[in-house]
Amino acid sequence: MAPLNIAIIGGGPAGLTLAHLLLASPSPSITVTIFERDASASTRTTKGGTLDLHADTGLAALDAAGLRPSFDRLARSDPSSGGFVLADRRGTRVFEMPTDGRGANTRPEIDREDLKQLLLNHLSSGTIHWGAHVSSITAEGTLFFSDGIQERTAGKFDLVVGADGAWSKVRAHVAPGTGPVYSGISAFEMHVAEPEKTAPELAKAVGHGLYFALGSGRALAGQRLGSGAIMLYAVKRRPGAGGAAYPQDTIEACEGDLAWVRERVKEEYKREGWAPELLAWIDAAEPKTIRGWPLYEYELPDGHVWEHKKGWTLVGDAAHVMTPFAGEGVNAGMRDALELATRIRAVAGAVDAGGQEREIALDAAVRDYEAEMFARSREVMADTYRNKEGMFDEGAPESYVAKMSEMMGGPPPEA
């Protein structure tokens, strides 16, 4: 019996995790090819921040793939990591989850880039086709790839899985007109390489975890990376049709001068009464590291849902992109990979399944995955939306803390 031939479009955490789970030993008869648009593993200059993986999602997927020991060697899981501080725009702390060295950190942290490298390093060579940018997909399902020089095709696959992010080409083929919408929130990301030397007050405030200051529909967040560097995020609510232009229109107004962008962002915070010690954080950021982007999401309750298309499905941000304000995006994508791979392996391992019978069984398995994923991700998206609305309320952080305490009988969840 010929192996199931699976294509995964996109080499992010969800796509790479899916590949591992499909190929995990003892492996049924499955071949996997990942098509990734980046020219190589080192192409991207922006690496992202830190993730915490959760027991029933990201960690469960790594366990099933046999990668947990390798992850544990890289992750920060000691009790001194992962502290969380919530403050107002004057720097007054309104909630704190201290890192006093007691108890266990049940959500170990890892930098996004380290997780990606872990997943890449344990895949056999040849699994990933680099520089394979999907240029188009025909109505019949033929994939056209371009590396900027020539165009080529690939197929035929038993299943194509779109793991190609928020602006998924695969989703546009599977479910035209169902893309994400602007969330009303935009952000600038900045990097401080050696905070203990250049910004000791910032280093002290952030500690080994995450510091969120909220107020006036804005946030200023500092997040410690595994290297010791700190990633800063200057985030603001800017609703309306033109809101999504915010980061880029500021960069254009400053004629691409990122030092000027940094000063302009700081002045916005200063005008709204943010404390000088918090404004100094922005001064500490390296201008060359500044990048801005609007945040997108799917509308609740069913903006992420699509009509099933035989031979195709989606995982991760391609299926349900959400804002980062509950720390669930990558975890949800890795859980997608686990749920889908479990169903595919069951079909591939069925000794009496071949030809049309296996085709029917595979389609039923994908339908079952999609039904489970739609319901599960709807809950996660609702939690994320609630956090977003609360954190950027004009009365935050006090109103956010009060609402979370009322709803949950305790303090707010760590963002």
C-alpha cells in the first residue's frame, strides 16, 4: 500500500510540530514534505519573544513527538523564571506574581526562536523545501511555488495542510473571503540587548519574567529572553478602519528614521502622563530593532470556521489567528497538530484501509479534526478577546483586575 503523502505549507511551530507527530516512531506509512517560503532557517532577522507552553497543548504535543527531553534542556522551568507584574502608567504595581523560588513553574518558557530550532534540528534533512513560496493554487488544487527565479509545481498529495500563518495562501484557496480582521490594537516591538548595563531599572523591573504597564488604552511591556536581553512592546488601541495603518504611518512620517520613531512613540506616552521611569525604557531600546505591526484576529463566534474542503485543512494561525494577550496562539497551533496527527496516523495505520476506503477514512478524520478544533479554538479565542478588551479599557489596569477577580474569584491570568 502506498504511503499517505502529506504536504505542510509553512514551517512555523504548528507546521513543524505536525511533521514530527506524523513521522513519530513507531510510524505508520506516511511521507511528509514541508514547503517553507524562507530561503533558510536563518533568513528571518526578527525572531520574536518568549513563549510559555501549557500542559494540555504545547507540552502535550512535544511529549507525543518524543521531544520533551530536548525541550526541557532548553526551557526555563525553574521557579525563579516566569514572574508577572501588572502596573499602571505611573509604575504603581496593582498585581504581582512573584518569583520567590518556591513551587514549580508549570508553564516552562522558551524563546520562539529556540523552539523553532529545536523542531528543525530533529527533522531529517530533506523534509523541508526552503525558498518555496506559494505563488498560486489552481481550482483543481495544484500548488505553484516560486523562489523568485523560477516557478514549479508539487503534488499530488493525499492532504495539504495550511500552516502558513495569518495571511495563509492555503486558507484563501480553502475558504475564500474568510480572512482575519483588524483587532483595533497595534504595536511596536523593540529590543534591549544588555539591559543590566544600559537600563538597570528596566532589568530590575522585568526580572526574569514579564512586566505589563497599562493605562489610557496603551500598554508598555517588557519580556525577558533566554539570552538575558529584554523585548519591549509599545502597544496602543487604535480602533477604526484606519487603525491598522498606525505602525507604518508613524514610520513613514519619520521618513524611516527609527531613532525618530522611537522618540515619537515616547512622546505619545509622555503626553498621556506615563511615568518618566517607564519612558526611559523606550530610550533604552536600540532603534535598528524597532518594527511595528497591527494585530489581527478572527471575529467571534465563528469567523474562523470554514466549509470543509476535501484534501485540505488548516492549523495554527492559518486556522484561528488571535492577539497575544492570553499566550495561547502557539499552544493552540501545537494542539491542532496533535489532534490532526493523531487522526491521520490512525487512518494510515489501519491495515485494512487502502485505495478509496482509505481516502474516505482520511476525509472523515480531517472533518472530525476540524469540528474539534473549531470548538476548542472558539473558547481560546474568547478568552483572548476578553483579555484584550480588559487590558486596553480606559479604566485599566484597575478595571481589568476587578473584572478578572469578579469572573474568576481571583487575580487575572498571566498574559
